[in-house]
Amino acid sequence: MSPPTRLGLLRDPDFGCLFAATALGQLGDRILFLALPLVALAALNADEFQVGLLAAMTTAGSLLVGLPAGAWVDRMQKRSVMISTDLVRALALLTIPIAWHAGLLTIWWLYVVALAHGILTVFFDVAYVSYLPHVVGRGNLVEGNAKLSAIRSVTSISGPTVAGPLVGLIGAPATLVASSAGMALSGLLTTTIRRREPKPQPSEHPQLGREVKEGLTFVLKHPALRAIMLADAIFNLFLVMYQTMLLVFLERDMALRPFGVGLVLSGMGCGAFLGALLATRIAKRVGQGPVVCLAPLVTCPLTVLMPLARPGWSVYVAAAGLAGLSLGGVVRVVAQSSFQQALTPDRLLGRVSATARFASWGGIPLGGLLGGVLGTACGASGTLWIGAAGMTLSAVPNFLSPLRTMRTLPAQERPDFAR
């Protein structure tokens, strides 16, 4: 498939359905990102540590099922996994406004729903990344990743913009109905995708441990993939630490109302959208590997503008720094996702995706907990300084790897240990 027009892959009906489903699912996810901690803060009067623990629960699924998820997904058709996890996540989120309306909502209820949602998200994300090469073909991976990143960025802008006024109008718990609806519609739209990947051939003697080890070995023995995983792990640890206290900083230190918080987060979405539009062009000019190395080094230091801000106009100036962070993040992710998908054999896509996700996301629950602990000890502003420094240093592993000289997307490799 080699689309010749400016619309490119969007002219393909199946990619168009995946594109639209991504938009709806990500819109629901962005509303959740703002509304869930605000449920804890506003409806339940949670303290900094409880907000940090809630953030940890949201991402703890990566640690609990991160590695075996890939082996399980490789045994199933990815499209079916995406549909079922979308629908179950929608039902789980719907229990929060129901419990709130009934007067039964507690912080522990939020913890359980956040954990269940996080586990389901692991399976969805592994299937999603593994399904894309089947939908667009390996020759269109960079374009496919860039277009999907663009729509995710648009929802990063529109999600908080929608969620902020909704929270102010109907309250944070009721706003989660919109998040649930987005994920349910995403699952239903995915059912319309006609292109199916070949049904996985069942192993005569399936062994979960051996299958997990095969994916882990493939990643760890490849120097570029290994560096990407380590850099992601460091970046995400400090990013979540930063994000956990960002909402606390904006609401309590800067005294912003939900609409103002939504505007700041929408600014991050604007940066991500611009990054998605420029990702392919920047990668061609700078080189696929070098852009992975340089993006965090150039954009992460801008995040120190937020802890320097004071109530008033300077908060929105600092939001420009967060927009820069998002721009660099999307440019980096488009390049490194295309690397990962291009290098991985079809039968290992799920396991390699899960291994990479486990390594890069495994520290996120710790980041949430550390954000809460540091927020209690150093205040929200001090935690933002630490997060900014850590994100900048995440560029080091990629600089020490072959990525810095790999200017083009490599051909798929099938080393002996992956056969």
C-alpha cells in the first residue's frame, strides 16, 4: 500500500477506521487524565500522597502483567483484543460516577478502578502497536505512526478543553461518563476494520515463560532497542513524577480553576500536535536515530519554567515550555516506534512491544509514588525541579548507543535467537 495523495493512508478505509477509533479512545483517555485526579482532589479531598498513589495505581498494570501480556497477545488476534479491552475499560470507568451518585465513592474505589483500567490498557496498547504493521504495511510505518500521533495530539488539546468546563459544570465524577463513552465508541468503531492479521498458529507446547524470554532476549540483544528502552524508563519515571505534582501545583499553588488547568494541558496538546505534523520532516532532515537522541535534550529543559512561575500570566508562559516538551516527545516517539516495528518479526510483535512497554513504563508507578512522597517532603514546586532534571538526563542512553549515527530506518532483522 503506497498512497500517492496528500491524504496518504487516510484514503485507506481500514486505516481511516483505526484513525477515528484512536481519536475517540484518546479523547476519552485525555478526559480521564484530567478528571480522575480531580475526583480525588475535589470530591474526596485527597492529599498529595493519595494523589501520587492514584497515579501509581493507574500505571501499575505495566509491572503486574507487562511481560506476559505480549505472549498472550501474540496468541490472539490483535483486533479482538483491542475491541474487548476498550469495552471493558468503558464499563469500569462508568462505575465511578454511579458510585459517586449513590454516595459510595471512596479513594479505595478509585484505586481499584485505576488498577483495573491500567491492566486493560496494557493489553490494549500491546495489541494496538502490534496491529498497525498489519493495517498499513511495513513500508508505511513512519507515516502511520505520524498520523496517529497527530490525532492523539489533537485529542490532547481538545480533551482538557472539553474536560475543564465539564468538571466545572457537572463535577469531576460525572465527567467520567464522557471518558467512558469515548472508549466504548472506540471499541465499536474498531469492529468495522475489515483487514485482519493472519490467525496466530498455536504452539504444540505453549510455555508462557519461554515465550516471554524470547521477546525479552530479542530486545536486550539489540543495542538500539535496548537503549530506547532504558531512555524511556528514565524519561517516564521523571515525567510521571512531574505530572503527578503538576496538577497539585496548578490547582493549589497557582490557584487555577479547572478551566485554567485545562488550558495549560491543552497547550501541551498543541505542542504534541505540532510535533506530529513535523515528525516526518524533522526525522528526514536530522536523521531517524539522531532525532531520538536530540529531542529530549533540546526540549526537556523548558519544563523548569513551570516551577519558576508565579500566580498570573507567568503560568501561561510556563505552559509554552510544556508545549515544547510535548513537541519533542512526539517527534522522538514517532521515530523510535517506527524503529521498533521495522526491526521486529511479525510473530514477535506482541512480545517485543510488551517488553519495551514493560521496561519503559515499569517505573511509572514508582514515579507516581515518588511524586507523592517528594511532594509531601519538598512541595509541588521542588518536585517539578527534580522531574525536569531527570527528563533531561534521559537522553544519555541513546547518545551512548548506535542510534546517534543511524540516519535511516533499518531493515527488519531476524537474528538467530529470534527464530
